[in-house]
Amino acid sequence: MQKGADSKIQAKVRILLARRWVDLRSVTIGTTNGVVYIGGDLRTESGPGLDAPGSAATARDAWCRRIQREIEAIPEVRDVVFRLGEPDTGESCRGAA
């Protein structure tokens, strides 16, 4: 039964990230027993432009924290674990975990 719930959670997380302009090609999303694991590089593909050179670190941190809170608000999510790498550009979301 949990596998079905994990699949639903994962689908909701993908939708949430897409609505936040996250480049879904740069992230991996996994869910096990209600724990969401996000890996790769959490970066935007367009929209708000948080990947633009010179983006304020505080704005990126706030963006990451907001995404984490929104994922945690999904029913049946028990925890969110970020396993993010830092791309060569240094524009990845850091310190969110």
C-alpha cells in the first residue's frame, strides 16, 4: 500500500517543482515510506531567473526553503532530504537540507 502512496507523493512533488520552474532534467526525485529524496541540481529553467549570474544567495536560500515547506505540506510526506550537487556554475540550491 505504501508504494502507491509514494508514487502519488512523487508525482505531486514533480508537479510542484515544475510550477516553480525547476529544470526537472537536472533533478532526481525518489520517495520511500513518505520520505522524499531530491538529488542532482535544483535550478530553474526559466521564469523567475534564479539561475541568472549575480543572483542573491539569500533569495536562492529563501526559494529553497519555500520549496521544502511546500513539499512537506503534501499529505503523507514525512520528511524531505536534499542530496544536491553543486554544478560548475555554482548556481545550484545549497544548504536546503
